[in-house]
Amino acid sequence: MNLIPMGDIPGWYSKRLGADTLCVRHGADSLSWGEMNTRANRRAWALKKLGVQQDDIVALVLPNENAVFEFAFAIWKLGATPAVVSSRLPMSELRAVLQLANPRVVVARDPKVRRATGAVSVDYGLDDETVDRLPSLVGSRWKVIASGGSSGLPKLIVDLAPGEIDTDATLLELPQGAAVLNAGPLFHNAPFRFMCGALFRGNSVVSMTRFDAEESLRLIQDHRLSWANFVPTMMNRIWSLPEEVRTSYDLGSLRAVWHTAAPIPTWLKEAWIDWLGPGRVWEIYGGTERHGNTVISGDDWLTHRGSVGRPINSSVRIVDPSGAPLSSGQVGEVEFLPNTGPGSTYRYIGADPRPLRDGFEGTGDYGWLDEDGFLYIADRRADLIIRGGMNIYPAEVENALSEHPDVDLAVVIGLPDHDLGAVVHAIVRLTALGADRTTGDTLREFLSEKISRHKLPTSYEFTDAPLRDEAGKVRRSQLRAERIALTTEV
């Protein structure tokens, strides 16, 4: 074990890997470990002059850029906590998040955000000529992530792990001293958590300012990247590239591709396993709260198709509405207990803590365990559609729709019905070719061969609007509320 303060990471690797070794890159903008060490130290002195102290929160309202990590290391050096916030939030939502966070300092690139919030510029501290090394403190919490959750209401998830790290600790097959790809927005938990973990292990991070399917393959080839994390939407866009384009890139350096954040259609998972091999395709399931996770390799998935894996650093169980444990194969709520004990991994700001049962905490998802202890997810409890007393899981219908060649993306929600209680409504984005030849009747006929009659959508809505955010998340509650409001207005 080699436990050191997170704020010392740039200096640690600058000495051991070489000051000129690449630390992080966004497009043409790159920083070596030596440059990261200097810039983080200068920013830390500047933040200290603004009064940032141990366990304060500093909000980073920034797009994907090197400054995210420069400020993060500077904040950790002061024993404070970075709160990474989307720079694309509408001003009303941003103000709500910042009100919850109550940060000592806000950092923003957008001049409009700076004027509205009093944030300092993204260049703040770089002109500080202080060369004295600022000793690192260890804060009691290492990150804060803003989340809308399934309700769309803002909340903050505070990770209760302290601001120090074991540089030898393993994390999701991440290499040491290699190079990895970040394809997602850093204000989301998985990209930020995984890329910090990569840097903590001395890797170089090649991060995209925005996702582009072919560009991700080019980066893997040109920089000999060995590890990448995608969401299923990204994997679908990569797979949808013309085969001659997709297969023209050399991905021989790639040891592991991880996916998370959303369910993946079975056909897409199979396609990636056939393409890269089962040993290179991995999945992790769990929440930002870190009270439980499961992991599955491609090899295990082939013998447990549809599973999200077995628990790591936690225990998992399935319970009925009364909290009684269910047997293998029975669908109920998924609950986790972290190995570090109940309530040890996070706390909320702006939301009530989840209730505990025997120390276990629910995820809001329905699922089941097989006899080998592998977990399968049915759907989120809040998204369950009860039609005439029969349970319908939107993810099942969405997966079936995604198999149609003309469907780019589909989201299924339940709408109120006087007779049945709820009916199934499908919101579909078609491919360019499908827009001229696919109708609700076409999809209904296609689905009738794949799912039970009572699960078939009653209505179809075609749209060009984005249905998932950059992290692959679907806000079904919000989509449902918007459509109910339109019906009410009429």
C-alpha cells in the first residue's frame, strides 16, 4: 500500500515518470506531469488567498478541459472538495445546484456564468509566480457530484472517502503507467471517477471535448490507448459506423472497454464481444452513491446473458415490498450493503437519505439473482408501468425496439389511462433511412414477434430531439410529466 494525499499526485508522478510525461490531453491542449504539478500548485495558492480551507467545497462549472484536473488537484491540495457541475445547465438549474453546494469559490469558463454567480475565471491563479511547494492536506470527502436523479430535482452526492489514495489500489482493470480514453462529460460521476482513478495510477488521460464515434477510434489507434469507458449510446454510435470505417482502425492496444450508466441491448453487447473478444468487454452496475456495485466480464456474460454481474466491495440481495428476501429467479427491489458498513459511502445535500433495512439500501431498481449469484436488472421501480394490473418494464420494450434497423433510439414511458390505469407510449428517434419508411404500424408488427401483446405500445411518437443525455441517462419521469402536461392543456 502506498497511501498519499491526492494533492501530491502530480508531484509524485512528475518525479517517478518524468516531468515531461503526458498527464492529460484535450484535443491539441496537453499537459505533462511537471506542468500539471506547477499549475495545480499555483492554483492552490490562489484559492488559498480566496479563503478556501479544509473541507470547503469549490464548484467547477467547466466543460471537458485540462483545467478540470488542474483545479481538482489544487483543491485536494488544500484539503477541500471539488464539486463538478455541468457548464450546460440552464441558469435557473445552475443557481439551484450552487445554492445547495454553498461553495467557497466557483470557477467557470463562460462569462455569463461568471457574471451571474461571481465565479472566478478558468485562468485564475496561473499568473501566480509562487514557487514554494504548498503542503497537501487531506479532506474528509474527495468529491461532490451534482445529479438530477430520476425526479429531475437537483441534489448533490457527497463521496465520504477521504482525499488520499493508495496509488497501488486496483480499479476496474485500469493499467498503471499507460494511456486511457475518456469519452464522456467530466461532470458525470463515471467519467470523473474513472479518469481520476487513471491519474492516481500514473496513467496518461486522453479526453474528448465532445464525443464523436470515429474520433474515439482514431484516438485509441493514434495514442495506443489501453482502456476506455463508454455508455451504450456511444457503443451504438460506434457500431453504426460503416463497417469499412469501424474496422479500418487498429485497436490492438485496447485491453479493456467498460460500459456503464444505462442498460445495454443484448444484440449490441453480443456485437461488441464478437468484435473485440469477450476478454476485453466489461460492465459495471451501480450508483454514484457507491454503496454497491456489480461487475461482469464478457466471458461471464456469455454464460449469464443479460446479467450485470456479481457484487464487488458489497453484498446484494433482492427483497419484496415488505423487505423479505426473495429466492433466486424472483423479481424484487435490488438492495446493497457496502463492505465498509451502512451509510459509510455517501451523504446527500438537497435530498433525504435512503431508508435502510438491516443495513441494506435500495437502488430504486427491480431485478433478480440467479443461482450463481449474478444480478439481472428488470427496470427502475419508478419507471414501472402497471397496465391493468400487469407489470411492464420499459427497458424490455426499449431493447426490443432497438433491434429494429430503422430505430436509432427509443424511450418507453407509461401514460395515464382511465380504464387500464396506464398504457405504454413509445418515443422513437429513427435513423435517416427509417424516417421515410417506418411508422407506428411497422414497429407494432415488428414488436408483436418479440414481446407479449400486453407490453406492446398503444401509441408511438417520432422525434428528432435527443432522448438521452451525454452520460446515456434517460429522464423518463420528466418525459412522462411533459406529455401529461400537454394532454392536460389540450
